[in-house]
Amino acid sequence: MTSISVDAVFCPRCGRPLGPAGIASGEHAVCRRALDLEPPRYCAYCRRRMIVQITPSDWTARCIEHGETTESTWGPA
Amino acid sequence: MTAQPGVDGIRNNRGMTEQVATQPTASPTSATTPTSAADILTVAREQVLERGERLTYDQILAVLRTSDEQLEELLAIAHEVRMRYQGPDVEVEGIISLKTGGCPEDCHFCAQSGQFTSPVRSVWLNIPELVRAAKLTRDTGASEFCIVAAVRGPDAKLMEQMRAAVAAIKGSVDINVAASLGMLDADQVQDLANMGIHRYNHNLEAGRSYFPNVVTTHTWEERWETCQLVKTTGMELCCGGLVGMGESLEQRAELADQLGELEPHEVPLNFLNPRPGTPFGDLPVMPANDALRCIAAFRLALPRTILRYAGGRELTLGDLGTRDGLLGGINAVIVGNYLTTLGRDPKEDLALLDELKMPIKALSDTF
């Protein structure tokens, strides 16, 4: 399962606001599972759609405000 | 569709013959007797395994209608066919998106269409990144590296970018370069062949009768014509499609049959991974046993063709199903990530091939 920062405000998959339980909430159960096979698309802090580039071996997701997330910085739970 | 010189009939799923551009050969599948699910396995052994003759439309449909109880035997036959006509080698490929998103077409399964509210943003990959990705792909043992662009067809800018990219990759990485750039005209086909493109991918996506439910911005016939053009140049044709898009079993059989008629060098088999924001975003994931029946059916419809696991296998089949498919007709894989979604760690796939004693096809065996 993929983890995101505890101070994330928005779901990185669907872009909807995260409640107090964060992405662990039941509302985002589908997103949580899907993120095992998808890179994040929305910035977890500002909900901007990120520029995502995927190569066979890795990926990067860049928010113009909050910078770049990579596979290695995203990290498993 | 208006009849044209040099056209031939392709049977649709209702048994009707329609006119599409193709080679002037009659479909060998049009005069067959319906086969029941009960005796299709015997037929498959005698016809495909022993004589090397592909299944007809009705026979493919009978395979797709086999029961779960018959699945193990069906996969075993498909595996025997693969081993006899293709051997134990597995062709490994990496794919990469040169131009992502913003596509004007409306393929209902695709997150890269500019017509849907998909979260995928438009972006181009630069050439140093392409070369780096090609090197990392080659390091897995892969012999094929496919550059993909989300376009209707390539414009002059994209062709120039391809020319530079192919030259840069060929200058530093020992790997076949493939391309997937949408619909082509004859000049573009020749241009790509001259660049040294080894294989060109252009999928039929769906059986002809279901295609209007999947794409409305271009026709199945336009795709067929690009495929025929590619075959005239010496480039290998890679042409497959997706299953699990809401098509009937008849339409699924139709796709396999039409691919058999087309005779591509490779068929990539995708299982729909419903993407958020697309018209097919809420469709259910295909049941694993249906996906395995598809693999066997496509193998028996295409006994001498490379049959590649493409997108959606992780979601549809999981680890166990992936193994079953490799023992049920599949003889090629895409390793690593896809264009907008992620795949398994290449190490896991390579370890599985090693365990199954399926050697990676050497680059020298791909010419």
C-alpha cells in the first residue's frame, strides 16, 4: 500500500479533500488500492493537477507550487 | 462503407460480409460449422496443435464459452501450441510515452484523450530521458523499446522528434526501436521504416462491430488501412486490442478472428483498466478466468504470432493469473510501467520467467 504525508489535504488520485483519517478513510479505499498501480495525479497540498512522466522503471510527478515527487520519495507504507 | 478496388470481405459478428480494405483473400473462417464448448478442446488439439491451422470465428467463440472446469485443459493446449509454433522464448519489451495526453481522439478507454476530464496532463518527454529509459529497458534483457505518442497521427514536429530520438537511441543502446504514433499515410510509413523502426504498433482496439462503441472520432477501417500500409514496408506490424470493454463474447471472438485475418507479427492483449474520467471509467474489471480464456482463445486464433501481455494484467490477473497466462499461450511481456499506469517490478517478471524456464528472447533472434 502507498503512503502519503500525514499533512496531505487532498487525495492524490481523485483530488477530493481528505478528512481527518486521511487517505486511510473508507471514502478513499478505492484510491488507496489504485495508487499501488498508479502515480499520483493531484498535488496532495493544493489539488493542482501535476505533470506526471512515467518511464518503464520509474515516474515523477511535478506540482508547479510544491515541487517534484518521485517514486523513491513517495515510498511504500 | 463504399466498395473499393482491391478490397475483400471481412465477416462481422453477425455473419455478414462487409467491404473493407484488405488483401484479396477470402476469410477462411466464413464457412465453418458452429462448434460446441464440449468438443472444442478436441478440435483445438487436432486443428491448431497438430495441423497449425488457426481457429475459425465460431471455434474461437466456442473457446470463449468453455466452462471454468475446462479452463485448465484449455490453457494447457494453448501452451502446447505456443511451445510448438513459437518455442519457449519470451520477448521482453519496454514502452514509453514521448507525448502524453491532449489527444484529439475519443477512445473511451484512454486517459490521454483531451475530450474527457481525466487528470492526465499533457507533456512531452525529452530525448536524454528517452535514451536513459531505453538503456534501463535494455538492462532488463528486453529486445524491444516502443516509443508511443498520444496523437491521431504524427505531424511534422512529431516526426522530427522521432527522427532525433531514434538516432539518439540507436547511437547508444543496442535495442530494437518500435513506434506507436497513430494513423499513418504512405509517406510516413516509409519515413519511419527509413528511420530504422523495427515494429509499428497500431491496434484494432476492438472487433469491428463493437468499435463504434469505443471510438467515434475515427473508424475501424482507418485503423485497418494503416495496418495494411505498415505491412507493405518491411516493418513488423504489432496490432492487438483490449478486452473487457463491455463487448459481447461474439465481439471478443470477432476481434481475435479479425486479427487472425490481419496476421500481425505481434498481438498485444490488453485488459481494460478502467481509468477515472473516461467513459469506461466505471466498467468492472474483467474476471480473471474470462481473461485467461481470452489468452487461450487468442493463442488458438493466432498460433504463430507473438502474443504479448500488455496493459491491465496486474489488475485483472494478479500474480497467480499472470503465471497462468504465461502457461496458457502468452509468449511476450511488457516489463515495468505502462504509459499512464504502473506495472510490476521488472525483477518480479524476470524471476517468474526464470522459474518457468522461459528464456528471454535474445536481440539477435528478433530480426
